[in-house]
Amino acid sequence: MNATISILAEIPEDLHETLKGYLESHPDWDQDRVFSAALSLFLIQNGECDRRAARVYLNTLFQQS
């Protein structure tokens, strides 16, 4: 069973508006899914090539709503 942790993050307003637009046009995605995909991809691309991050990334991309 995967545990989830809530985080509070401040992002630039322009990024928030872009995210809102994306979510409106992609109803199978939500904010949590986008942040999980983005954070795990960032970690993979920046040297934290941990299988757990890769697994989260792939699961997030291919999850069914």
C-alpha cells in the first residue's frame, strides 16, 4: 500500500493559470497527479535515479481514471 503525504507549495500565478487550463482540457488529470508526475520526473532527470521515483512517474502517467 502506498502512503501519500500532503504538501503545501506556492507557485507563480502564471504557472497556476497554465495548470488550470491544462486540467480543464484534460479531465482525466487532477492537480495531485500532475504534481506527482512533475516531481518524480524532476528527480529522475536530476540524478536521483531511484527506482521508487521511476515507479511513481510511470504509474502516474499510465493510471486510469
